[in-house]
Amino acid sequence: MSRLEVKSFANRIRRLYIEHGEVNRIWSKFDSLRLCNSFSEEEEEIPDIEDEKDPRHLILMGLSGVGKSQIGKRYAKRNPGYTLETEDEKIDIKPVIYVELPFPFTQLHFYTAILKALGTDNFRRDERINHVKNRVLGLLKKQKTEMIIFDEMNFIMRTKRFDDQEAMEMLKDLTNKCQLCIVCMGTPKIEVLRNMEDEYIRRFGKDVIQRFEECDDLFCNLLSDIEQTIQPPEEIGLGDPSTGYPQLLHFYSQGRIGYIHAILKEAYRLLGVFEDCEDLNKLVLTVDILRQAKFNLFGESDHLT
């Protein structure tokens, strides 16, 4: 393996992402939400057609490390926009945007986070909140946004100076004014936001991103896919139960793919892959290296219990 090959190997580890079954299931649900909110060009020309839309929304929950943020970010990247040229201007069409909610959560930070996701940082910090809100509503319509994925919904609940129900009403108002669908992502604690009102329960479906509960064939296949994706210089047998790797990684991660990625990246950092490694014999993943990587990240504590 040449230096160039080592760099290529390091880049594969950095970009590591596996579209396993649970990822594709959630993405399919996102597609369904958008489809239920779409109209043909002929229908959109009918007067008051917007009044007939009843967008569906989703509260998407999952434990820390199951991959919520990556699912949201990568879905937005999978659905890129395009530039629409009119006689007067060029418009960046943004069908799906990903927004990480701010902490502490405030109205101004909420709307400016949406503006940034739409591609603009051009706003005054002292601008009145109603002006910022109207600008957001106008751009969402102009840029034909169909879905907003809001991540870190827990930040709403952690902001003690902001009322949880006021935040939910802000989300509802956004969907009413712009006729788009939203996905709200967070840990299972955010379900209380949905349960505050019958209206929220009607508007928002709920789903849970599952971790790999057992060290079974599904988990072993995931590890085999990881090994196939990173293409190590020597075969590891990452998904082969006879090597002990699946059992060890499941114990360390409790089936949460985000932790698996973190441990593997730290393990290869320890091996020197990201520092132009010249001794290719060092690129061998071992149990001791995985143990040290886990310790570096999480210490001795049973961090996931």
C-alpha cells in the first residue's frame, strides 16, 4: 500500500457512512411525507389550492448515537435544489433543508437558523423579530421548500426561559403559512411536546430510529458492510462472530452506529492512519486497539447504560 493508498484509506474512514435498512426506512417515510404534500403544476394553478393542503409532519426520536443527525443531513443532501432563472433574478430552489435548532432557543435564533439553511446570512442582528419572520416565510415560499428537518428538538425543552408550547405554536404557524411538512428530531424525551395538545398529536406522526438490539446477523452484516466500505489493507473479519469483533463492538456501542463509527475512527487514529503512516504493518486493527479507542472516547464508565 503506497502513501496515496493510505490517504485514500484514511478518507474512506473519515467519510464512513452505511445506508443500512433503518436509514432507508426513515428516508422512505420522508419521501412519503413530501409526496402527500405535493401537487402537480396543473393543480397548483387552481385558485385557493393551497387551502386544500393538509401537510403531514413527524416527530422522529432515537437514543443518542443511533444516527439521527446523519439521517437528516444526508437526506437533505440527497435532495439538492437547483437554480431557477426568471426574467428578474436567479432563485435557489431548496426542496429540503436541514436546520439544527439553537441553544438557548429563542425566536430570533430560530428564524435566523432557517435563513442560514436557505443560504442567506444577510440580516441585521437588531432587526425586529416580525421582519425576520416575514422574510423567512417569504423565502420558504419563493424557494419552494417542501420539508424542513429540525434537529436537536431537546434544546427547546432545555431552554428554561422559553415556553415549550410557544415553540410548538411557532412550528405550527410555520407549517400553516408555508404549507410545508416538518420533521422534528430528538431523543425520546421530546414526545412530551407532541402530547401537549390533541392537535399536535393529530398533526405529528411519530417514529423511532431503532438501534441494533442484538449482536445478530443484521449487526454482523452491518460490520461486514463497514469493512467492505473502508477496504482495509488486510482482511479483518469485522462481521465474523468467530473473530470476537462483533460481540466486542456491540458491547461497546450497544448497537448504536454513531458510537461504532467513533470507535473505529479513533482506533485508526491511534494506528496513525491520519498522519501519513509509513509503516503499513501498523494498520492492523486489534482488540487492544479497539479497547484503547473505547477508553479514549468514554473512559472506564459504562457510558451507555
